[in-house]
Amino acid sequence: MIATWRPSGPTAALEIEAAGYQLRLRPPYSPDQNPLKKMWSKIKAFLRAAKAGCTEELERAVAARLEKVTPEDARGWLESGGYRHIKS
């Protein structure tokens, strides 16, 4: 379990660990580990190159780039932020 909050007392952490989870605390906010920021950074680079001249062109360019985001892209952004993919 990755948490941005601190358990509300020592018993909460013990209960989490007793349930079989490992508790890892993150800083309250870390843009370097935010997978959405990484995704939008890649999309914004594409949009700068597209040089849309009007709102409609911009909307089409965003839609075209979002369609090219693959599960592998998303997995990479999540893993680079410290999130793990666990297959069920």
C-alpha cells in the first residue's frame, strides 16, 4: 500500500501490515512521480509540433495524440512514479 497520508496512530500502521500489506509513505506532493504530469508533458510536446491554428485544430490534435497512448505508455508512467502493476 502506498499512502500520501500518515496512519492515524500506531495501531493503524500495525493493522495495515497485519493484513499483509507493506506500508510505504510518499511525500504529500511530488510532481516528478505524478504519472499524469508525465503523460501531459508528452502530449504537450506533440501539440507544440502540431502548431494548431484554432480551437478545432487543437481539439483534433489532442484527440489524435490521446488515441496513440498505449497501455505500455501508461504502465511506464505509473512504474516510473513508483507505482507497481500487480496482475490479479
